[in-house]
Amino acid sequence: MTQQTKPTKGGNAVEVRGLVKHFGDVKAVDGVDLDVREGTVLGVLGPNGAGKTTLVRCLSTLLVPDAGSAFVAGYDVVRQPRALRRTIGLTGQYASVDEKLSGRENLYMIGRLLDLSRKDARRRADEMLERFSLTEAAKRPAAKYSGGMRRRLDLAASMIGQPAVLYLDEPTTGLDPRTRNEVWAEVQRMVRDGATVLLTTQYMEEAEQLASELTVIDRGRVIAEGQVDELKAKVGGRTLQIRPTEPGELDRMVGAIAQAGLDGISGATADRAEGVANVPIISDEQLTAVIAVLGQRGFALAGISTHLPSLDEVFLAITGQKTSEAGSPEDDPDQSDAEVSA
């Protein structure tokens, strides 16, 4: 079974400094610095063509970077590619299994290529077929699998050697919600067992579900990074939601907040469908001031809560694009004409 190597210096499973990759005049990756702590999931977000897939290809030895350095699981991606390949797993945007082989044969073959014994390769293949709900189709050629089934088989293949570092490039594209949840559960299980995951995704729910930290890339450069809540706080502060005890008081309550002229409070809006007033705030002092004004004016409150912006709103604020505009997850974000010709 593939042995997990020691982490790189400083507890990082992945360390990237100044990584650059050109395709002709196109600089797909432009001086990227990246750290992924051992045993965590780093989500890499960015609009279509941002350089995410090119970055993954460099870190998985499929492309040779033009400048910079990258160490993964203690190995130099340029100088030690063969050793590195034995300790990583990769699921790209498209299924890459052998269509002539059955699902079980595909997984058994990959297990043997990873130096698993025949017994361990069979055991691991059956285990992954079960986890991805493919047992009933195990003997069928992959060519007869549906698109979703091929995707699940591809994910199983990337995980069969229990890699120390796993790259997931748009891993749940085309999967139904149930299968997507199965993939998430397997990723979380691997992380609990010590694996490190670099995840590129256009699904904000997926990033929030799996990633402990996020890096946003645009035009080949890192433009934001941090924990999910940190990025949310940076781009939009919080929204104070106030629910009056009497629903008919909502509009009057919104007016009272606006008339108070509180420092830094631009106003409040009424969400009549939810029966709450929404007040943008950036500090606890502002929250206290709003509640004090409402108390002084005699409003009875049924509840108050604060909410950070959604990850979709964070993405829009940072990149200037909605996730729906950032490119379909079914498109290869970095397959520019320059890269294809390269």
C-alpha cells in the first residue's frame, strides 16, 4: 500500500513559491505562493481561465513549471516526479478510466501499479466500489457506464492507493446530489485519516462543506486567501437581522433605524418575506447601538441574529463575477488555445 511520506518542513504537505507557467504569451500561472497544511483541505476558487487547473497539473507533475518551486509530501515536483507520483492521487475534470476494462479491473490494475499485492489490490478495489455505489456494475465495461458512474469510478481510482496528497479538480461535476454527498463523505474520511486535499471547485457549497481554508486565484495570481469566515468578514462585514414581535411593526422599525443616524450605519432594509430587518454592520458596537435605539423607542423584539455574507457574495466581491458567470464547471477552465497548442 502506498506509504504516506513525512510532511514538508513547517507542517505543510504542499509548499509553493513563485510558481510560473507560460503557454506562449499567456501566463497561466503568475508567481503563485501556496501552502496547504498537512491533513487539511485547501479550496482553490477562481473564475473561468484563472489558472486553477494549470496549477494542479504543475503540482501533479503533468506540466513542468517555468519558474518557482513546489514541494509536495516532501518531494520536489520537478526533480523528483517519479517518487512524487507514488504518493499523490489526481481526479481531473474528465473521467480517465480505461473504457475497455470493467470497473473492478480498472481499480485492480491501478492498485497493482501502485505496488499493492494482488490480495490488497482486490480488497481495495472492492472497498472503493462499495463506497461509490458501483458494486452492482463492477463487472461491466466502463464504456457502458453512465457519465456519473464513470465519474465515480475515476474518483475511486484516484483514492485507491490512499494517497498522502489528493488533488480534486472539479471533482463532483455532473454528479447527482446523493453521489456528491458520498464523494464529500469519502474526502472527509480521508482527511480524518491524515490525507491532504487540494480542491478546485465552482460549487460554493462544496468549498464550504470541505475546505478549512480558501485561496482565490484570478489571471494566474493569488488575490485572496484565508479561512472561510475570514474572507467573508473581509469583503462584507456582517448583517444584523432583527425580527419584531409584531410583524406589522417591521416598516416602522426600519424607519426608526434610518432616522437614528447611527455612526457607520447606512440604513436598514425590510425583508417582508422573512419578517426581519436587515442592517449591515461591521462591529459589535454598531450592533449594540442599533438594539439600544430600538429599545429606547419601545420596539419589542422576537429575535436578533447576525450573518456573514455567503461564499457566493464573497466570490463576487473579490473577482467581480458571480459563480454562474465564472464558467461552467463542465468546461476546462485553463484549456486556452495557447495551452492546447503547447
